[in-house]
Amino acid sequence: MEHELRAEYAAGSSPADEDPAVKTWHVVRPEEGARAMCGRDLDPASAVRSVDLWGTGKVPICHSCGALFLRESP
């Protein structure tokens, strides 16, 4: 199963901003669009990153999404 990270923006920020403020990153299954594994519906225009960043400490990850992702990862 494929996964990717998708941004949730801080209050008052959006993907349309020149330098949007990311609150946290959620794990999504691309076939489910912009719905995070934790159930949060994210902006379809939000930034996407490789799931390889999960666990590196370089980006803040949703705790719930991270736990669910671990259950699906080999």
C-alpha cells in the first residue's frame, strides 16, 4: 500500500500563501485523496511529501497517523 505525507496548515495559513505555515503532517493513502489516516479531511491543494520523512524528526507528524502507518508498514 502506498502512503504519502500531506500538510495541515496552521490557523490563518493556507496552501495559497507564499510561505504557508504547516502545523503538522498527516499520513494519507493517495487512493483516498486528501483524507488522513486519522480521519481528518485535508485541503486537496495542501503540500505533499514523501513518507520517507516519517520518523526522521525533520517534520512534525500526527501521532495518530504515525501509529496507524506503523501497523501498515512492513
